[in-house]
Amino acid sequence: MKCIEKTWYEDLPIGQFLRMPDGLLGVESCQQVRLTTRPEEAPFLWLEWVDGSKTVLLAMPPSILYPTYQPEIGPNDAKCLGMNTSADAWMLNLVTLYQDGRATINLQGPIVINRKSLVARQVVPVNVLHFNLHHPLPVIRDAGG
């Protein structure tokens, strides 16, 4: 199933809790997160752990900068998410900020969210070799300086 994200703000469950039965790759204990954002930080969103650890991850919908990004979700992942069609999905990708001001987006491990059940899963797409783990985000310069 090709997963194509629509507009970034379209019905995203901001403030809602996402259930991640398998956790995140490398952090399997993270099984519930809350999706938050502030308008001034758009298109970035935060995935907040709800276990009291105050851990947060930065994410964004890939369609903002990469409209042709179409990871192919395997049948097992689609089944675990309870999805029959790509229209059932939202997609987010994790962003890493570096001290030198660079930022990258992980295109190899999107987080796919079932729009109806709010069950989420970080997946490794079938076509993973077409994507970069640390894809550079464009630098936006402040117009004033």
C-alpha cells in the first residue's frame, strides 16, 4: 500500500493520545504518546511520552517539503494498524536538530497513524532503499538577518 499524506493540518489529532503497541524503533517501551504543536512552530509537531518521563520527539508531516514521498507500507504493518487503504493514514517523520543548526528528517522510518483508531506504528517501508535516514531539511534564513 502506497502511503500518501495529504495537507499537514488536515484533521491531525492535535492534543490526542496515540497508542503505539510496538513503541518506537529502539524505544519499544514508548507505547503511548500525545501529539502537540503550537501555531508558531508549524509544520513541526511534538510527540510527548505520557509515561511521566518528559521525553519529546520532534516530527513533521513529510508532504510539506517532499510531496512525492510515498513509502510503501507492507501488508503486515497495514494489518497491525487496521488499515485497508492509504486514505486511512496520517504520516509523520521524526526530525533531528543538531547543535550546528542543521536539521534532518528520517524518511526511512515514518510513523503511520490510523486516522480512525489513532493506533500508530513506526514502519520500515518496503521501498526503504529509496529514502535517506538523515535527509537534510532546507535551512530557512531569517529575512531580518
